[in-house]
Amino acid sequence: MSNHKMDENSGYSGFTVFLWFAGGALVGAAAAYLAQAQNRERVGELAQRTRDRAGDLAGALRDASSAAQTAFAQSSGGNGAPK
């Protein structure tokens, strides 16, 4: 039988155990929150508003890009129509 010492660093550190514990607590809290129908509805509404705002942002970015292209074309003597 060999007489090998176990590596002293093979276990989990206290910080690692704390992170696992905190992560589990967060998952448990989220599950408990979403278990109530009213809260699921509230989260669904928030998700829908976020999707709507993201769509609005995409449209605003397209408009801004088009305006910038037009301004650049006009300032450099072009006809002002974006390519």
C-alpha cells in the first residue's frame, strides 16, 4: 500500500462554498417569486415592455443612421439620398 498524502488544495474553499450557497438561495428565491401567478404576469408584462422598447430603439437607430448618411452626402456635395 502506498503512503501518499492527499493534496491539501483538493477541497472547496470557503468562498466557493459561499458562492454555491448564495447562487442556490437566488435560484430558490426566484422560483418562489415566480410560483405566484400575479408575479408571473408582472414579469411577462415587463418582458413585453422590454421587447417593445428594443423594437423602438432599432427603429430610432435606423432613422438616425439614415439622417447621418443624408447629412454626410449633403455636406460632401452629393444629392442627399442615402445609398
